[in-house]
Amino acid sequence: MASRLYAASYAGKVTSLNLAGSGESHQLTTLSETTDCGTSPSWLMLDRENDFLYCLDEGIDRPNSTLSSFKLNADGSFRKVKKLQTLMGPVASAFYTPVQQPDQRFFAVAHYSGSAVTTYSVDPASGHFNRTQSFTFTMPAPGPVPERQDAPHPHGVVVDPSGQFILVPDLGADLVRIFRICPTTGHLEENQPLVVAPGSGPRHAVFWISRKEGRIQPKNVRFYLVTELDNSLRGYDVTYSNNGTILFSKFYEGSTYGGSTPPAGSKAAEIAISPGNDRVVISNRNDNIFGTGNDSIAIFSLNNQAQTSATSFVGLYPSFGSFPRQFDINTEEGMVAIAQQNSHKISVVKWSEVTDTIGSLLAEKEFDGEIPAVVWAF
């Protein structure tokens, strides 16, 4: 078995990696690297169909940041296609397509330190892109956690399953900002946001769609939000109104540590749905639950079949590193790649099909600088 991954480092490098091995024995080797993304690569977005990688340069301590696209070559090397200057602090992005224009493609970017959301039109065949819109946000006063909520801080981007809306968790404003996607032009129209508890700090989110007998049930949609400042998971039932808006009804709220008090200084980060569609997976940073420099992955169970609100804490599992900022699950291979920011490494961990939880450590590799992001090339 061989798989490819791409990792971003705050040392100013983006690296392609090969994972090879079998059973419990695997090795990560470097194929190629580029410094063309910028000084602080923070997020990687893959167009797997067309073999392009889009990189956000956070531009830490700089007045502006950049977005870049790269053609991915078969040998793992990168060819820079385009680079644009943008507002400072891009930390997350997602592709989207207008529902009535399937040949058009865009992506939206959340700017943490820039207090903004920007959008770009994309030519998928060439990897070229151009800015289309910018939304900048303000607050009348700091939030309940003033050192982190001094201004709006958009931190994530997620597209709803219908393809009609973009949602942006805003850590600084305690909101999930909602944008309707114009079905013909792809332009975003700002809607009323989802208001979250003061001081909670929304970070990232994911949608869940019920499956029954192997089929997707589009009428059964849920939205799961991880909030960084209070280390919580919130679950919402989603409904689509006749007037073209998306509505949320909260049915679950709980700590990412189950019934336990979150350790001082801990920060929830990434969120994903498991390959079996019956788990929510969340990374917890800076908790040292499994020993110094070994933080945790929290897992919650979902009811994949019945239309119930059952969501329950399963347990904590080792991340095998410090500050697991972002992770990516390889559904086909049953593995999780984890970006261990403060350990300066990537960990590849088995996803157990038997227990539907995190399993053993399969491989790891250290890098120069902090590692904020990793993605599988599948």
C-alpha cells in the first residue's frame, strides 16, 4: 500500500509525502517541497479531480497574506500556477459551485486576523483564480474573552449539503455567519447568523446527513459545531424554509471531555465525521491527557439509522503528539493523518473498523517549524 499526503509548515514549506507499508509497519518519506506558498502556510485545499493544490499563507506578523495554486506532478513535485495577495490571516477555505451553474467553481476563505471572508472564482482546468467578493466585519466591543475576542475572527468555512449556503464560524463574535450562494452567479449574500453562547468561540463545523440502507437521506441533516474557547460540541437539526433560508434547532451541547472539566489551557480544534458516518471526531490541543506532549482526540457516537437526537460521548484517545490542530481521515485506507502543530510532526494513526475509534500509531515524521495542516491526496 502506498498513499500520498501534503503538509504545511509555519517554517514556510509545503511538503509532499509518501506513506508506504503494511499492517502496523509504515514509513513516511519526503517526495518534494516548495517554499512558494509564503512564510506561514496555514491551510491546504486539494482539487483532487484536476490535481491542483491551493495553499493559504497566513502571513503571520505581516500586513498582507497570499493565496497560491500549484499543479501537482506525478513524482510529488509542485509547479506554481498563480499567487495573489489577499487580506491578512487566511486560515480555512472550501470550494463551492452554484447549483444552477455546475460548470462554475468558486472558493471561500475565512480570514482570522483580517476579520473577513473573501471569495474567488476558479478555473478548475488551469488552477487560475481571481477575487470576486470581500466581506469585512466589526464588533462594537470585545467579547467575554477579550484577549481572543477583541474583533471578529472567522475561523472556518463549510458548505451545506444542499450547496445553497456557506457557513463561517466566527471565534471572535460568537456567531456562525451564514451566506446564501446565488444559484446563477455564485455570489454570496449575507443572511442572519446563527448566534452561539457568549464566550464559546466557534471554530470549525461539519454537516452530517443520515444514511439508511446505504442511501443518503437529504431531509435528515445535522450541523455539528466545535467551539474552541469553552471546549464544546454543539449539535443542531437543520431545516430549509420556503423563503430560502436555513434554520437551526439545537439538540445537543456537551464538553469535548465528556463529563469532565476541560484541562486548563486546552483548546478544541478540528472536527470531522467518521468513515462509518456514526461518529463525530474532534481534536483537543494542549491537554496532555496521555502524558506530556500527547494530547487527545475526542469521539462522540451518532445514530446513523433512526431519526433521533442521540449523540453521546464515547471517550478520549491519544493523538500521539502536541497541539493536534487539524486532521484528515482517509476513508478508503482507514487512517487518520494528524497535524501536530507544537510537535512539529505528522502522525498517521489507524482508524479501527472494529471499534470505530482511533487505533494505533502507524507512522510519524518530524519537520522544520509548526505543522498546522495535512491532507490526503485521495
